[in-house]
Amino acid sequence: MPSDFDKGAYPEPPRQTPAPDKQTALPDPALILSKLFYYSVDVPVTTLRGVVDGIRSNNKSVYYHQKFRRVPDLTECEEGDYLCYYEAEMQWRRDYKVDQEILKIVQERMRACYQREGNSHQQNCAKEIQQFHEASRDFQSRYGDLGGYASGRKCLMKQKQRMMEAQAESA
């Protein structure tokens, strides 16, 4: 530092941090409240939670995915069997949700490959891209154009229409 600097503009920093000047002998009320809360609420709740968790760890119940039996398709239901119609409809809805999740998983894999590979994703992610295109094509052919009120009956009619068109093209 030059010898002619202005000490008023650039004062020297203090050598030590001064000790707080305590004005009263009474303890801090915030400290008292925090200790009161800790010992009256936090300690009992934490202790109770530890006891309950210890009991639960001894009696752990095992959870599995719910498994449904496969029910007959709408084409296999007898006429007027409304219970069979309902079960087939619920089976179709479960299958629809499963197919949606499968498509989401395949799409996530493809996107992760895109992110991982960067500019060379066309050559390095060809398998994932092909798998996604096949899955989306199959999903679209089965569930596409069913609308917001899709049902097993509509899907069956769409499949029937597709089969009739294929027979008309081959004839």
C-alpha cells in the first residue's frame, strides 16, 4: 500500500470481533421458547415415532401388485350376459392402461437415448427408435380414433371394420 493513502476513505479493518455487550442478566426469551417447544413437543413425538416404527418393523406386511384373472373377451360372452359384458369391459380398460404405460416406458427409453447420445442419436439409438415406432403403430392401430369415450365394444367394432376392409381388399 502506498504511504500517502487516505486513512479516512480506507480505514483498517478491526483486529478482533468485539464481544457482544450483554445489557441484562435475563435469558433470551427466544431461547426459552425454543427449549420449551423442544422438550414438550419434539422429544415426546420423536420418541413415540421411534416406538411405533420399531413395532411396525417387526410386523411388516408385504404388498404385491393386484393380479386379476383373465376374463373372456366380448366375442366370447353369451347374449344377454351382462356380468360377462362388464368383466370384459373392465379387462379391456386394464389392458388399455397397461398398453399406455408400456408405450410411455418405450418413449422414455428413446428420449433417454436421445439425451445420452446427442447428435449421433440416429445411428446409436436405432433400436430404441424402431421399438418406439412399432409400439406406437400397434397402439394406434388398436386404440386410435376411438375418441374420449373409448370402450371395449368400440374397439371390437373397429377391429371388425378393419377385418372387413382387409377382406374386401383381398377379394
